[in-house]
Amino acid sequence: MNFYKQAADILDRLGKKEGSIKGLTLGNAEVTDKKRMYAVICETLKHNTTLSLVLQESKLLTLEKKLTRSLALLLLHDLLLMSRGIQASDAWPMKQAVMRHKARLKAEFVRAKIKVGAKKDGLVEGEDELLLPRYVRVNLLMKTPQQVIDAFIVDGWTFLPSPPSPPAPPPANSFHLDEHLDFMLVFPPKSDLHLHPLYVSGVLILQDKASCFPAAILAPPKNSYVVDGCAAPGNKTSQLAMGLGNTGKIIACDLDLRRLNILKRLTTKAGCTNITALNTSFLTLDTTEPDLSKVTHILLDPSCSGSGIINRLDHLVDAYAEEQEQATILETTTTGGAAERAAAEEKKKERLLSLGEFQVECVSKAMTFPNVRKISYSTCSIYAEENEHVVTTLLKKHWPTWKLTPRAKVLPTWHRRGYPSEVCDIPGLVSTDEDRAKIADCVVRAVPGGPDGDLMNGFFVACFERVSKSSLPGLTPVWKGASIGGRKRAHEDEEADEADGETTTTTTTDTAASAMASTTTESSSPAKKKKKNKKSKKKKKKSNANSSETSDVAGGEVEASEDDNDDEE
Ligand SMILES: C[S@@+](CC[C@H](N)C(=O)[O-])C[C@H]1O[C@@H](n2cnc3c(N)ncnc32)[C@H](O)[C@@H]1O
């Protein structure tokens, strides 16, 4: 088959989520020049924003009916971005279909680059996954950061005593210790450590910085029983095991067996010995089972839109798939205009809302574990619908039994917090700008990319803790009396935890007291419980459907173990 036709077929299959880039190119027996195919597919996807705009503005697909969208993108890529141009015979009708419009297409390319703010080579910031530093977690179960630093110095790397200022990836052949996570080393973008003996032996774990936040914030003390509710492929699970020093027990649960098998392989390689992997839905766990009833800490990193992921090509596939879907809508309708776009926008909104409902359900389920004290909730999404809105809904449902952990214990030195404008009102609880600002200050955000972003994936983490019974009914929201930007070391011990719970809950308000009363009455009424169970069974079905719809998301967070998963393919 003609190279471009085969490449177009692969793009179409990627758009339909029929495989991964590597699987459909490097792992495809039908492709003869696998490396070239991989490169062409990656490059076309990376330039998709600009090339799609050229396609749209030039109306090429309307003028040349024989061209498909994917084939046109590939040919445009080579025409506009490769000095050698389209590598096909001049007699090939598809090449002719593009070359007829060469001058116009070049002019549209110049305009498109300006319009989307692309660089000279047509790349839009964030579409180049190589811009971000290579973050490496040192597996403390095996070596100390100092031992690893020494090993890299011996290898000829330069150790920088502090990160570059203003923040930027380290220059070539140098690395430094991360300023927020003391087990993390930061290397230049593109650093390939796959063959490094320390990676091969499980000492180095290639994990994005933001992806390390939830376990660092949850920080269960040694010997704890912990659940990782949506665990696969398991880098956060292995980080939890590292923090526990392999003591206690981690129950790692995931619906997807293939991903759970990756978790087993990765955590074994990382030397974790306290993990039990369960291939089941977190939502259906029986919290009265002996091990589960001992659980005090839960990490929840449920399926999300994955919209914050920028350092892998998978996010480009997601964007491409979404665009293909929209393009199909436009091409198959005669109006092809605003109405369809509005419908697509509506669909996206519905998807976010449905993800948000699933996320609320997951955290609410976590709050039913009889002995759970602390829950971290995280997404790799940039959307408030999955972040601040979810947190507000949870507070509305569960406060004052549950409160947000204050900034002092949630990466206090991390500058990027939640968006106050996205914190929703809760009658009687959150109504003023000050309330909103204080809630937002409790949670952590990471803005994807750079230089205005945080040089990592987009991320969000909130931490909830159960309000200790002894402090009731003298209750006030956690943020009352707290100062914004408080400073306290994130790695707390449980005693300090409890003490903080007490000290932040000393003033009574009528609203607070009544909110507490209604929560406790509801959960203790058996009749209501029965009704609730029925309702949640119905919901469970819905959320399981949800999670299978979000294979993009599942793929999204594979980022946590990107390279390990690549090995898998
Ligand atoms: C964002 S990923 C988790 C990434 C993981 N925490 C890590 O750091 O490697 C979300 C995971 O949730 C799983 N999932 C979705 N719905 C679930 C459910 N009801 N119960 C358990 N796992 C679920 C998906 O299969 C997917 O692996």
C-alpha cells in the first residue's frame, strides 16, 4: 500500500481509538518502514492544530472530494513542514489534488500559525511533548537520592545545587533535586534513561512531578492500611508503598485488568511487598471486610478528562480523536455550522458533568469506610467541573463530617492553588469572596506546560479529612480563622493531624451545627440507607459505563508510568 494511504489508515484508527501510536506503527507487521511511519504519525499529530486550521480555511476537502481528512493532513504536513515535500510520484492523483492549491495552502499556513500562536515550525505551545523536564522519582525502597546523585555524577552529569531561576528545565547534561519533593530529580527534556541500570533495576521511576503530589499529600504513616481506589497503572501505588517503607497494607483496586497487570509488574519491579491488587470496581467494595474496615487513608485518582496531560503523545491522539469526531459531524451535515459546533460543545459539557458525578461518587464512597480519616482526590484535568466544582459538591454533601485539609498540610510551599472564582456557593457555608479564596487555598493545581505553566502536566489535588468526633459540635469550616498561604511541612504525623482537627473546630455556628445534624441523621436512618443503596446501585451502573467511556482518561494517566507502558507495547 502507498505509504501515505497506510499512514492515513493508521491516523483513522487512532482517531477511533483502535490502538496506540506505537502499537499501530512500530508494532504493526504490515508497516515496512516502521520508524518513518512512527515519525510521520507523531509529527502530524503534533502539528494537528495548525494543519487542521489550514485545512478548514482553505476548504481543501470541499474542493478536492477524493481527499480524506487524515490523508490531507499527512500531505499538508509534508508539503508545509518538510523541505523535501510530499514523497510520492507527481502522477499520484492525491498529490496532485494538494499541489493544485500549493500557493494558497502556504499562505493559509502562515495565517494559521499567527492565529493559533504557533512557533515558526507550526508547533503550538504544549503540543511539543519534549518541552517538559524529565522528572525522575528515586525509589527510596532501594536507594537514597544522594546515592543516585552520586551515580549520575560518576556518569558525567553535572549536579546543579538549585533549580534554574526563573523556572526552566535544566540545561543539557545537568540535573537537580526538585524543590518541593525531596525524592525527585529533574533532568533535561528528552533525557532517555530507559537503558540506565538504575532504571532497569527499579531504582528510578519515570513519573511526572504533579503525579507525585497526591501520595505526598496523603502521606499515610507507617503501618497504615491504605486503599488506592483507581490505582492502575500504579505509580502512585508504588509511591505509597515507598512512603510506608513497605509496612502496613495497600489495597490497589482497578476495573481494568490489563492496566492492573501493569500495576503488578511495575510495583514488583519497584520492590513493593505490601500491595494487594484487586480487579474490581472501587464503588462496589464491601467496606466491612476485615482489611477494608482497617483502612485509614484512601488515595483516589479516578478517571477524568485527562485534559491536563501534555507530555505524552496520547493527549495528541485524544485531541485528534475528538476533532475527527467533530469533523465527521460537520462533514455529514449540510449546514456544517454553528448548530453542530454548539452540539459538540454541549456534548463536551455533558461529558464533564458526567465525569464530575462519577468523581463525587468515588469520594463519597471513600467517605463510607468506617475508619477512614484522610482522602486525597486528584485529577489530571484542567477543568473546574472535575476539580473545584467536585470539591464544593463534596463539601456540600459531607461537611461538617468531612472538611478540607488546610494548606499548611497540603504542599504548603507549592504556589499554585485552586481558582476561587470556581468555588461554588454553599448556602450558609460559602458565600463570600473570602470563603472562596480560603477554600481555593486548601487545594493544589498545576498548570500544564511552560513557560507560564508549571513545567509539568496539568493537575489538581484536594485532601479531605474526617472531623474528629470529639470536636463536635463546636464546629466551624476549616478555613475559618486560617490564613491564606499558611506554611507547614506536608509530611505530618497523625498526632499533629488530629491536633489540627481540634484546633480548627472550636467555634460554633448555627448553620454548622444544623448541617452536622442533618448529615448524621441521614446516615443513621436505616430506611433512608436502604433508599440510598438502591439509588447508588443505579448510579454504579452509570459510573461504570462512564469509566469505560473515558478510555482516553485511562490512557491519560498512563503518563504516570509512561515509559513503562511503552515497554509494554
Ligand atoms: C487516572 S487513572 C489512575 C492512574 C493511577 N492512579 C496511577 O497513578 O497510575 C484512572 C483509573 O481508574 C480506573 N477506574 C475507572 N473506574 C473505576 C472504578 N469504578 N473502580 C476502580 N477503578 C476504576 C481506570 O481503569 C483507570 O485505570
